[in-house]
Amino acid sequence: MKNNGRWKKIVKTLFARKVAMVSAVVVVLFIAVAILAPVISPYDPNYADFASFLQGPGSAHLLGTDNYGRDVLSRIIYGTRVSLIIGVFAVMIACIIGTFFGMIAGYFGGIVDDVINRIMEAIRAIPQIILAMALTAVFGSGIRNLAIILGISSMAGYVRMMRGQVLTIKQADYIMAGKLQGNKNFRLMFKHILPNSISPIIVMMTQQVGQTILAEAGLSFLGLGISAPTASWGSMVSEGRLFLLQNPVFALTPGVCVAVLVICLNMFGDGVRDALDPRLRGEV
């Protein structure tokens, strides 16, 4: 009951902030568009009509057509699905791997901590987009590969965050008591340490989704992300920049979608961070 009351207070604090509430509504709308893409899309996103290429917005095509005569609105709708799938799965991969190794490093310390830290420092020393470009060149693109690559390239932050949390929590009296009772190390880590250190990880996840979507759009813009003919916001911007005078909506609309989604995800992440902070909830 105590935990239920705490989470109710967190949710109430989160949605008491208008910016966080509006951001959450916008993110939910994007998710709904991604889920309902086959239903609400007016055309097949990959259908090329060469008789109507680079048309401006009109009744037949609300946002016009691209250089292959494909409906821009339909491709943006399906691009929403691609961006969210890659963003969410990449963050899940980074979180699971990073949290596990962060717990291992912080709990056992010594040589284990040193080895994991050196590897993570090497990963952090390379900008995420550069590391992702290198891994994409080796393993190829595609939704699955991009999610794994972006997850691996961003997991170092989770390792660092979790390690810091574990170093603090493992000195607590209840952890010492658990050791004296004969509880195994992994039982203590997953039953006691992880639940008490998950709040900053949740905040990091909500903020990381937007950054991952931006990284995917950047890779697709450079031609290293989602390959044609699959609809992707980044590749649409890359194709549309060549036809800004003929149909500016073709390039500008997917760019606006990337900006709006990333900004809303970041603002929602800030709201989650504030809601999970006991000082801002008046509990300290």
C-alpha cells in the first residue's frame, strides 16, 4: 500500500506540470499513429506513381508527393513506426546490457570493475554517431541491426549511472544484513539493489529515446541507416533537400516531425526526473 501511494504521488506530480502533460499527449499521438499506420495511411508508402512526382500539397495528396510519386503523408506515417521501434528497442538493449554490467562493476569492484570501466571509457571516447556509423558499415543497416548498433553505442551511460548507484546502495545496512543472512550476491543485486536504484535509470531511458531517434535520423540522412524503399524520416529529409524549390513540404515535414518528437520526449523525460525526485515532491 505504501508503494502504491508513492507511485500515485509520482504520477500526480508528473502530470501536474503542464509541459510534461502536453509532451506526454504528443508522444502518445505519435505512438497511436505508428500503431494505426496501416489503417490511417491513405496510400501504400512504397507505391511509386511516376505520373505525379513532386506534386505540391492538394486534395489527392495532402502533403504532396516525392521524387518517385510516393505519397509524402503515407511515408511520414510509416516513418513514425520505424523511428519509434528503433528508438525504443535500442534504449531497451542499452538499458538491459548497461544496467547488468553496471551492477556487476559496482558490486564486485576490483579487477572486474576496472575491466568494465576501461571498456566503457573506450566506448564513451568515441562519439555515438561515429561509433554507430562504423558498426553500421560492418554489420549493415536495417531496423534490427540499427536498434542493436545504437543500443551498443549508448550503453556506456547506463553502466556509469548504475555503477554509481550500486556503490552507494551496497553500503546500506539492509544489504549488509542480507549478506550476513547468507543471501547470494545475485539475489541481493536483483532483489534489493536494482529496485532501489531504478529511478535514475527510468529517467535516463525516457531522455535517451529522443536522442536515439535523432541518431537514427542522422544515419538515415547520411545513407547509412534505413535503406530504400522503407520510409524513414531521416532518409526523407536527405531525399527532399534536393527538391526544396519544387516541393519544400517533402523535406521540411519529416524534419519537423523529428524535432517535435525529440523535444517532447526530452521534456517528458525532464518531467519524469522531477517527479521521481523526493525533494520536488515535498518528501524531504
